[in-house]
Amino acid sequence: MQNLMHKLLKETAVNTKKGTVITAIKTHVNLKRRQRLVSLIGNYEFGYAAQELEKMRTDRVGQLTSQLQAVEIAEDRYKEDT
């Protein structure tokens, strides 16, 4: 037990046994939280595959491009009329 405490003191760079134990507990809790989060990956269905999301993005970019072109045409026509 003392050997483990000595290793923890050395590894954590904390000067007190209490601080070392608190650091070890926090590290353990964070590790368990991360393990739970990792286990959840892939368990949820968001409704869209990557290909569908990419298609929606490119469709939206295409729509914005078309709208921008329409505005530019309207501006050109307005300049010609004035």
C-alpha cells in the first residue's frame, strides 16, 4: 500500500497524500465516464446516414448558389434599366 502511495505521489506531482488520493479518484471517475460515453457510440440512430447528410449539404449549397445567381441577374437587369 505504501509503495502504491509513493508511486501515486511521484506520478501526480502532488505534495500531499490527500491531494494524491483526490487526483486518483477524479482520474478514475473521468475514466469511467469516458468508458460509458464510448460504449454509447453507435447505439443511437440519428435518422441520417453520412451520404444523406452530404447530399443535403450539397443540395443546400446548390440552392444558395442558384439564389445568388438570381440576385446577380436581377441586379444586372436593374443596372441596365437605370
